[in-house]
Amino acid sequence: MGLPKNYRKNLKITPTLEGFEARQAILNNIANPGTYLPKGILHEDMDRDFIDYVTNGIDLVLGGEKVPVIFLSIQRWAEFAKTWQFSDVNKNIKIPFVTIVRKPDPQVGTNYAGAFNIPGKPTFTYMKIPTWDGNIKSFDIYQIPQPVSIDLTYELRLFCNKMRDLNKFNKKLLEAFSAGQKYLRINGHPIPLMLDSIGDESVISNLDERKYYVQLYTIKMLGYLLDEDEFKVTPAISRGILFFETEENSNTAAYQIVSEPDNNIITINIHFKPGINFFKLPVKKNVSYTDMINYNISTSDIKINGITVTLPFTVVDNDLVEITITKVDVTENAYITLKGINE
Amino acid sequence: MKTNRKIPITRVNKFFSQDDFDLEKEFGREWLEGDINIKVILFQVERGESTTDDVYGEADRDEIRFKAPVEVVVNFNMAGPDNKAYNPDGSLRFLEHGNITFGVYQDHLDELKVEINYGDYIGYPETETKLKYFTVSNNGIIHSDNAHTILGFKGFYRTIICVPTDPDEFQGV
């Protein structure tokens, strides 16, 4: 009996993220759990994941056996160390196999489309993390530099003896890149791969030579470099504390000179505001002071040109009068009235 | 074209006859088979019996069927091994056997009732336990040139060229 129309055989029972949540999930995936920072990504990370993708992602099986994938560098012993388990009695690797060679000259990346960039490699705020030290609530600012783009070119070669094997590998590669690009999650970062070209290096033209197929796939990785050593974590400004240092002698008390020309009496009214206990006056006239009235003052010290004097005293032109007081109540105003006769 | 009508060969008959030719061959075979006695193992592929795919006509290493292996006495010559690399950048080096070039008397093949064809496999026992396989890239079936005759009388031996083969292609016995 056939299924009724519009019958759905595959139901998604786990919700899939969309929109903002999906983008946030990508960011969360990039972040290194527990550190609030993204994971770094360097050359070896990209190489490692590319090898892993070819080995386990493409996963070529020929003749019932998994085809070995060998990443090659120039060190001879390393090459032998990677191939000995797949070698024959003459210690030669047995066909079929896949080799990966990364071109040793990574190029300036093209995933910014060649646009110019901010010089100086500044760091940018990636995240603000609240902190609490028991007294002050604050933030730590996590900053990272802009990633440096890089293009890595990998040469993937299949060595085999049969056209059928070529077809299988070709099918897997073309399927993987059917969307034009293939994304790898390298340390959580989505990095695209582009299939640049497919070539043939088969050794089949010389009759008196061993024949085998070599199919070359040139794959470009549009990656970027993000070095964890360049990450910065700095505390944000949590509280501004302003310090005011005051010196009592630095400001002198306000004063008013009242002259009574009819009887030659001169009165100086001095007003010591809270925090001011000092008075200074350059003398312009010759005056003999005979009387002083205090308010809110416990002690006072009068100096003329630096010499302490007591009432009565006389000042002449160019003298400097200095009065230092001690208040009874420092939070209140204090007053002195000096009275003298103009000579 | 082979014909049933026999044409007498009378070339250089003033100095050389069929009897001389046979005698020379006997001397040579006595030296090669009696004194030198280097043998290779011939695996004649059963082309009709081997399993192949419909499109490419290729067979897996265990799908190639062959007649009973035959020991063939040959005038053996193996070239030196080549130090090569699979990749153009020099990585994945391998040491490849040199080609085998051997001469074999046509009479010897006729007596064994075997034929060496393009693509047949040749086993060469390097040691008591190590058998290396080659495939025939030139079966030398045309052997009427001067080098393969005695005084231009008739061809009497063939030069076979074999190139190394992969274990993935043929694994023999």
C-alpha cells in the first residue's frame, strides 16, 4: 500500500537555528570555551585540518581498502616514516595512494578581495566580560587583532592503476566542491576551500616504462591567521577617583581696608573662610596698629617681614604683613579686625 | 601473412645452409640452457577468462587469470634501478626496478608451446622467497632483422622487453 500524498518521511525532531541565533552559534563555535576569546588559527592548524579532511572527509576506499593519504615535506626520513607501513618488499609505497603537497609559498590572502586594510595592526574589542573583585564591579576588555588573510595552495594527487579508481576519486572531489566551495571548520573558524584546477600527470606515454595514472587536484584554502599571542585582556576603567590636595597657606584670606581720612583711622577687616587660616598683605602706607578684634580664633601669629610682633606694631611702606590663625571651629568663618592710625 | 606453401630459403647458401643454421642454434642453446640456465617465469594471461569491467576492460589484481606458469630459459639482462619520485617536487621517492630485456630462442618457446604476448607477466625470482613481476611491453615477435638472424639467413631468437609492474596490478601466485 502506497503512502498517502504529502506524507513526510523525514521529520526534523531537533530544532535548527536560523537568523541571528544561527550567526551567534557560529561565533560561539569560534570562541574558545572558558576563555571568552576565539581560538587561534595558524598555518599548522589549517594543514592539519586539510589533511584530516582528505583522509577522513573524502575517505577514498579502493578495492576494499582505505587509500592512504600522505602529507609530504622535504625531509626524507619523515617521508619514509609516513610510507613504510604501505610499502612493498622493496620499501616502495604501493599504488594506489594519495599525496598532499602544500606549496611552500603561502600567498597574501584574497578573501578580502584585495582591498586595502587598516595599517598598524590595531586590536579591536571582541568582548567585555564583567568582573567583581569583592569591592568593585568592573569589566575586562578582550581585544584581538584583525586576522591576516592567507592563501594556501594544496596539490592533491591520486596515484592509481585503473580508470575506475580515478572516477571514484573524481566523483568524491566534484561532489565535495559542487557548491563551488567547501568549508572546513578549523578551530571553529569557517575557512573556505576552492577547487582551482584538475590536471593530469599520468605516466602513460612511454611504452617502455611503468604506467600509472596521476590525477592532480589543486585546491586553494582562503584562510587567515589569528595568533593567540597577540590577544590582549585589559581591565576597563571601573571608577574615577579624584584627589584634591589643598594647602592652607596657599590662599590668603579676603580682606577689606576702610580708611577714615577725617581722623586718620584705618581698619582692615579680614575674613577667614573655612579652610583658610592665612592672611598676607603688602603694605603701602605707614600705619600704627593698636587694636585687634577676633572672632572664632583661638590663637593668632602676626609677622612683619617674617618677624613675629605683638600689638601695638607699626608698618611702613613695602613691609609684608602675615597673619596665621588657629580657628576654634574649623568649619566656620573667622574674622579679624585690625585698627590703626595712619602716620 | 603466414602461408601453407613453403618457400625454400636459399639466402647465403653458398656459405650457409639450414644444417649450418640448426647447428649454430644448437651451439647457442647448449650454452644458454646448459651452461647459463637463467630462467624467468612466464604468466600467459587468459584474455578470455579474466574478469574485466564492461567499459574499460580493466581487471583487479586478483581478477587476472593466467595459464599455468612456465619456466623459460632466457638470455637475461636487467637494467639498473632508477631512483625516482612520484611527485614533481621530488617528494615520495621510490626505487624502481630497471627494465628486463631478455633474448629467448623461438624454438624454445615452440617446444614449450607458449607464446609471449604484449601484457603478459614475467616473474623473476630475485631470491628464493622474492619474486618480482614485470609486464611485457615489447614481445619482439618481429625478429627477422639482421640482429636476430645468422648472416641474414633466418630469425631465430626474440628480444623481449619487460617493465616493472605494480602489486596492485598483478600479484601472481
